[in-house]
Amino acid sequence: MSRSTIIRHPLSRRQVLKGSAALGLGSAAALGMSPAWATPWGRSNVYSKGVEEGPEIALAIRRENLPIDGKTASAFSINGTSPGPLLRLKEGQDAVLRVTNLLDEPTSIHWHGLILPAGMDGVPGVSFAGIEPGETFTYRFPVRQNGTYWYHSHSGMQEQLGHAGPLIIDAAEREPFRYDREHVLLLTDWTFEDPMAVFRNLKTMEGYYNFQERTVADFFADVRQNGLSQTAEMRSMWAKMRMSSRDIADVTGSTYTYLLNGHSPEENWSALFKPGERVRLRVINGSAMSYFDVRIPGLKMTVVAADGQPVQPVPVDEFRIGVAETYDVLVSPEDDQAYTIFAESMDRSGYARATLAPREGMQAEIPERRQIADRGMEAMGAHGMGGMDHGDMEGMDHSNMSDSDMEGMDHSNMSDSDMEGMDHSNMSDSEMEDMDHGSGGMDKENAKTRENGMLVAGEAQPGSQYDQAGIGIDPDERRVLVYRDLKAFTPWPDRREPGRELELHLTGNMERYMWSFDGQKFSEVDGPIHFEKDERLRLILVNDTMMEHPIHLHGMWMELENGQGELIPRKHTLNVKPGERVSALITADAEGSWAFHCHLLYHMDAGMFRVVQVS
């Protein structure tokens, strides 16, 4: 890689701090104050332009003590703030971002969701060397899109310690919706523990942070509802898998404080509106490990963009946002009152919140908290194995099961989606042919949706769960966004049918805390995944685990085949639910090496990472 964009700074940290003005740092940033966009009432409307200093933006990264949730924490800061400052770019212009490393370790910035040259993507060891201590690296790339995005470190565990921030790209042309004011809402999860200690704890015991395990009282409640036999059988099955039905999140509110724009729930970050205005909320999940369910009691939200790309409006009461996803919603508060923006963690162990209000100092009631759900009740369903669906067996490692163990399992009532979660790699062709997959699989009935051995572009894959919001969501309680709702405004220009299909399985071992693609950690693979330049292909992701995985492909869009035909939506991150089969179309128009990984930070670090080579 050319080092022409590297500038070395042979200055001490104290000397560089004195020269902060030359780096584009204001006095407030140098003092370690909260970012202006994240302080109450500060720079939060549509006229706020964040950090926009002419043709160049200068950013300095350091480690310093900052206040978080009323305590002093050692965090990674960007221009003196953590999370980092709001950056605004303009579609059609060239971005020039000078990043200076004032740390005593290498760092990086990845511009999440941006389509740019591989050398500017910011993943050390893949397409650039990283930014060494004392160096300045200049990112230069054309801005070819607009919308809501974010940026974060791709070096070690720095993202967990505040090395992230929001990135907004203003449209060059008129957007397909109108609004009077906007607010950026960045969700993060903060731990006062060393992230490497968190990782070691997970390796020691996968349920280390799960303080919501089932109790004796839960057992008797299940007996009353389902009967002793079914309850005992369910408990026995989970025991054999060495898992808990309440393994919803690996890292929970037992160590996490959930932050919104860097503020804890008690600090209650607030955003202003005037009654009758239409307000755009740009919601970014910049957390390391946490999914959130977002709602504003008393206000209907209209989803107008997903992962920065406009979608046809979808009115909802709530939406689940996976790690690294972004959603833009419009709200129109008519009354002179405050509203709570409530982002509840998927495992119900905590929440982030903010207030949308017409005047400073107002607050609204925090909604009643929901109880943690059980994977055994949602994923297993009500059929097979005495009322349990084998869908939850996808989290099992079958490699140590004997033939007699397998023979004792009743597969007669299993659907194809149930079977997809199982590892059949050691089964013979005749054994596979003898299996009756039932009406849920790729049988003759479904084969009519195929051309040349592949699904018709835009059709939903059998085994997908696009009409389901996920565990812990009651669709009868309120209108919740699902992937099936997402419909692009205009078709993607490349309407070619895919020339080939690439299927990857999301695999893991919860007990040993190992995560991988196709059973291989990144350290075990022989080489990259190859895409041919400009080819059209279908990527199929099959989740063989009991956890959700937000899968992110750098450098290219993934067009989610959610059944919307030519109007399937473009996304940079796809949430794949347990046992689910997800498919996306890709135009491999980005030459170079690109990261492809689960965006749960500790899953990525544990091995669920690959490199895609486009050549």
C-alpha cells in the first residue's frame, strides 16, 4: 500500500495538544466536553452541520478520562468527545478527512456503509495498514451516496470504548420526503470493564453476563401452562445443549450502560420540536453487542430510510434495530407535551432513552418494561418433539452425538427451515434423499420459483423469517417493522439475474465461545472468498446458531430478497435470526479486498470474519 497519505508527527502528546488548533480542534473539544450535537439543545436541528470545515475535516484520536454516566471513564475520544463528533458530508463532493493518531497503539476509522475505494475503507490488514501512533492518515474518496451512516474503529476493541460517531451525508438532489427539523440518535453500549476482560469472561462461561436465568418459580409456571411432561422435556433438551433458553444477548445490562448520544437514561438527553413540525430522527445502532427495540409512546413513526437508503414509507409503532443498522423515521408531534424516545435492549436487561419535547427541562413517563422472552417458547414453536420444534436445535454441535442419539430424535414433523439449522455435512446422499422435508422446504412445489436452478431474483428464500420481528416482540401489541415491509423507492439499476449462488453458514459453539463461517474461524481459513469483478451473484446466509447475527459486507450493497420483486431494499448490514435463511443479490463492482463479518464485536473477534476479494 502506498504510504503517501501518511504524515508522521514526532511530537509528544502534550505538544500535539498545544497544536490542537492546527488539527481543527476547538477549545471545547480540547477540554473534553461532550460533542455539541449530543448535548441537550445543542446543534440538534436541521440547520446543524456538525463538523464541516471547508474542503477538509481534521480528526484527532486519543485516550482520556471523560465523564460517562456520572463516573470518570477512560475512553477513546475523537476531537475530545466520546462518542465522536457528528460529521456531515455532501453527496457529489470529495471527502478529505485527516485522522491523527495520538494514542500509544495503532488505530483506524471505517466509514460504515460508504461505497468507496478499498484503500479508504479503513480495515487494518485487509486494504490498508492502519494508523500508527504519531501518524496522520488522510482519507480521500468521492461521496457517491446520501443518508444516515456512522464511523468506528476497526482496530481491536476500540469501538467498545467509545471510538465511534455519526456520519450524515446530505443529498445533492431533493429527497423523497419532507421534514422541518432533524435529530441524530446514536445508540451505544458502554462497560466500565476492560473489553478484553469481557471477552475472557465469555470464553470462560458463555452465560457469564446473563443474570436473568430461569428459576424454580419459572419452572412451576411452565408446568401450569404446558404440563409437567412437556416442561421436563424442554428443560432436558436445553440441558443437553448446555445452553439456556434465555441466552438472548451475550453481554447484558449487568455490565452495560446503554447510552443515547453518549448520555445514560438518568441524564436524559433531550431534543426540541415545535408542535406541528415534522421531525426526522436518524437512528444509528453504534453499539458493540446490543440490539434495541425503539418506540415513542404516543407517537406513530414512519420509516423512510434503512441503512441510509430511502424506502417507501412504513407507519410503525416500534422497530428493532440490529447492531450497525440505521433507520430514519419521521414523527409529527401535534401536542405541547414531552415524549419519551425509548430504546429497550432485546434481552430486556436495560434501556437507553431520550426526551422529545417542545421546551427545555420537560420529561415524559418511561414505559413499563417488558419481561425477557424464552428462546424455547419462540423458536421451538408448538410442534414436534412433544410440542417443541427442532428449530432450536440449530445451536447444537452434533459432532459429538452418537448414532443412537440421532436415531432417538423424531424428525417427522420438522419443516425444512427446522432442518436447515442442522449440520448435515456428514450425511450420505442416500440419507439426504430419504429425508422427508415436508411442504416447508425446497420441494417440487417451491421449485417452480426457480430458473436455471436458482430462485427468481427478488423472491424470498424458503426458510426466511422476513415477516417476523424477532424474539420478545408481540406483533399483536403494536405495529412493528419487519424486513418484509422494506420496499425501495426505485429499482436498483442492475436488473440481471444472478449468475451463481454462494451459500455460507453462520456457525458457533456457545460453550467455548467460538464463532465462524462454515465451521471455520478466520484464523483457520485458507484464503479469501472470491467474487468476479462486475458479476451478479446471490449470497445465501444460513444461521445454524441460537443467536442473532448482524452480517456486514464492506464496499458493496446487499439487496435483500424480501419478496418485493424489483423493489427489494439495499442494505449494508443484514440481521439473520436463529435458524433463518436469508438471501441477497450483490453486484461485485468494487475491486479490491473487503471485510465481511458479524458486527457483534466479540463474535467478530472470536472468528466470524472473512475477506472478500473482488478481482
